[in-house]
Amino acid sequence: MKRTMPLALVAAGCLIGYALPRPSMLAQTPAASAPGQARPLPIFTIDGSKFPRAVNGKGTIWTGEELRKKYITDPNGPNFDHIEWAPPYRMTMQRRVPLQPGATASGELHDDKTQIYFILAGSGTIQLGGKPDVDNSAGPGEHRGGPLVGTSSHHVKEGDVISIPPLTWHASYADPGQTMNYLMVHIENRQTIP
């Protein structure tokens, strides 16, 4: 009986946690226009049938022409695409657009992931550091927040490389009138998860 009581309490807590409404938000998209307004909350999961997984012993090459045609020059190309993944890393093509007038970017933070951005086209702003007005969990090791306060803003352009180590709040958006395209390499560090 003594052993089943803690298990029953944990199970009840899990059920209550799943039943309660959660705030919603979307990382690195314009923040809610009013304080306390909810934003959609995506949780990243790899769908092996949709995104190509790396194969041991088989290298992959993407030519600059291929990347430019699919992700940069095609106005209907995807805003993001995981082009390859394996358990220790993921490679993603990302397209950022300018913020709407009066909007601010929302930040995100990863406990156990380094992200490296290679800017391939366009220019924009990368915000590093600071704290958001709200910090919401978006799954294990993932945090999403509102606008960053006390951040440092950096203007970036084609050819620039940005390293974002674990536990660094960050956000990005394109300059007005253009898009900013970058290859993002996610490296799983597993510093806080055993």
C-alpha cells in the first residue's frame, strides 16, 4: 500500500497536467499583440517517413544550386525543411520573413542543443541573450517565450555564421522587404539530460 500511493499520486498529477489548458505560442514568430494573449505552441518531433535520416557509411552532398533553387529563389518554397537528421544532429533550411509593423519577435531557448546558422541569402537580425517576458516549456529541453528583454541584436547577412550554445535565448527575423535564408545545424549536446 505504501508503494502504490506515490505511484497513484504521480499518475493523478499526470492526468491533471494533461487535462489543464496550456498557453500556446510559436517560437520566433511575432509575439502576441496583447499581454497574456496565447500563441500556438509547436513541439518538434521527427517523422522518419517525412524527413530524410542520415545513413551510416553514406555521405550526402547538397549543391549550392540545389539549395538556392529549392529554398531561396522559389517564392513558394518551404519556410523550413529538415533536410537530414540523425540522433546527434539535425540540419534544417530556414526562411525568415520581416516582422509586421509594430510586431516583436518571440524567443526560444534549448537546454541541450547548440544551433549554428549559416546565412545563405538575405539579411536580418539575430537576437542573442536576454530573457523573455514569459518562459513556457515546449517539451523536454525546449523553451518558448515572448519578446526578449536585455538581448543584444546583431545585423547579419549572407556569409555570416552564428553559434548559439545551449541555454542562450535567441530570435531571428529578416530585414524589411526581403527574406533571410539560412542552413541551421542543430547539435544535441545532452549537457543537462543524462
